[in-house]
Amino acid sequence: MSEAFGGTTAERILSARAGRLARAGDLVVCTPDLVLGTDGSTPMALDYFEAMGGGPVAHPDRVLLARDHYSPPTSAATRAFHDRMAAFAEESGVGILPVGGGIGFQVALETGRIGAGDLVVGADSHTVMCGAVGAFATGIGSADLAGALRTGRVWLRVPASWRIVLDGRLPTGTSAKDAALDMVRRLGADAAAWTSLEFHGPGADALPVEERMVLSNMSAEAGAMAGIFPAPDGPGSPAPDARYAREIRLDLGALEPQVALPHDPTHSVAVAEAVGTAVDFVFLGTCTGGRVHDFREARRVLEAGGGIAPGVTVVVTPPTAHVRAALRADGTLAALEAMGAHVTETGCGPCCGTSPLVPPDGARVISTANRNFKARMGPATASI
């Protein structure tokens, strides 16, 4: 199919994968380049797969399963999830990560399995993070995951696209997480439902991929179907005549450090407004706050401040085996452990309250994760 037709990045990628011209609002049946499943979604997908008649997986080389949410498993039921996934992977020939292998979509990015113009679907809402490299990446449900496994195809509604223009550059002391919190505050929860956010402008161009990942990831907190940093050219880029439903400009240069107050990611304020708020549980990690430089920065701040304050629990969860190895090699994990931090298994566990360590009842938590919903990390009485 010719790449010459117009359209936004989302429209161009979905047109290419559907084999026909597609515009916002159209329903299309597409062939994804990568299908992702987690231990939180795959067991139910396998129930649907069997109800559909089972059989061979259509494109096993395009599937990656991750045992990342229950990492490690904490019950007989979650161990059974892992065993069932392993048996299915062996029988069908699909890829599967070991426990501790990392968060599936971040591993896929790190290992180069995703590129500009690709279509990625995953049964996890934060699959959108893969848009950082010019892919259209979106979350799907377990039933759609089962259908993708069996047929190699997925149906999607082509989203309207919003053009998010990032002006300026991040000031010293701020990061893409501050920009992401500011963005979701301005847009509001679910305001961008059924849309694709496209990041443009000099500020977007200046961000390294590791920072782009954060903004793509947190597009989900505004309800977006995808969050894409377009490639310079090709199918992972918009046409010159692309039409956007809305344009929003964000001045990165005017940002201050941000923090989202309980219990809503859109309820962000400048950190200066929250100074003095007591915390007794700190979580460092997950797909949004788990780059190597994030942990190194945490180490620097703690060392400069004299270590961990008495009575405060610090939990460190590397999101992938690659990140964990880098932090072991440079001494960051050892330094954090020496200060009293608890380094947990690689994966998602503490972020979503599915594996230890989770906050105790009534804990006052500060977290580098993407969501601070009530009960997100386990106990509903924790204030995140």
C-alpha cells in the first residue's frame, strides 16, 4: 500500500495495517506487529481462546507474554496463572518472559521489537508507552487478546488525533514526569477517550526516548487510546495535510516539579504546594518511573540528604532485568540497600499491589508510578 496518502500518524499506521484507507471514526480489522499479554490478563484470554475453539496461534513469533504483575506469585492461584501461561507458550511457540524478566512492553522497547510504524496491542492499558518510538500502541481486553492470538488480527476504531505541541525545554530539576502530570491535569481524566495524542514541537524533538516513554505511558491517564511521538518520516509519521481534531500547546520551559495529590493523577500541584506533607512509604520504580537515570537520581538525592529518614520504608522495584543489571553494575542498588531500601523482584508488583512490598493500612505514600487511585497499591486506606 502506498505511503503517499494523507492522514495523522494513527490514521496512516492503521490504514497500512488494515490494507485500506482509514480515517478517524472508521472501524478497521488490522494485523498487529506485536501482541502482548500479562499474567493479569492472559489467563482470562486463554479461557476465551479455548471457548473460541483453541487451535494454533496465528503468528506465534508476534506474541510476547510477561509474568510481570504477580512477580513473584503470592498464592496458589497466581502460581497457577504462571504455570498455565508457561504450558501455553510451550505448546503454541509464543514468547514468554520468566518471572523477574520484566514488564512486557518495556522489555519489547528495550530489545528493539517495536519500531516506527508498527501496530502494537496489549492487554494492559499502559501498552501505550510503546508509542514513544513512533508506533501505534494501545490497550485491549482479554477477549480481544484471545481473538488476536487465534486469528492474528484485531478490530479497532480509528481514533481522532490531538496534536500536543511541546514548546521550550525542561528546566533543571524537572523531568518528563512533571510534563506528563501537567498534561493530564490540563486535559482531565478520560477527556481524551478514543483519541490518539501526537507529540510535536521543539520540546518533543529534544526529549530522549526514555523521557518520551513517560509521556506516551501517561497518555492513558487522560483516557487516550494511544500516545505517539511520530517518526521524522515514513508510516510512523503524519502526512503534511494531516487534520487534527484539537491542538494543545504545553510550555515545558515554564514547568515546576509536580506531584499528584490523592487520589487522582490529574490532581497535580507544584511540589512547593505540598512541602511538609508527611510520608512513611516511598515507592521507586514501575514502567513510568523506572528508567536507570530515575534510580540514580533517587540515590543522589538520598545521599545528599543523609539517607532514608527514620520510620520511612523505601521500596525499589526495577521494571526490567536490563535496568536491574545496569543498577547492579554501577552500584546504585547496593547503595540504596545499604541505606535501608528494600529491593524487590523485577516487575509491576508493588505498583498495583499484587506482590510485595505493599503499603500497610493507613500508609502515606509517595510513588513514581502512573496512578494514585484509592486501593491502587493494595489497601484502600493508604493515601498515595
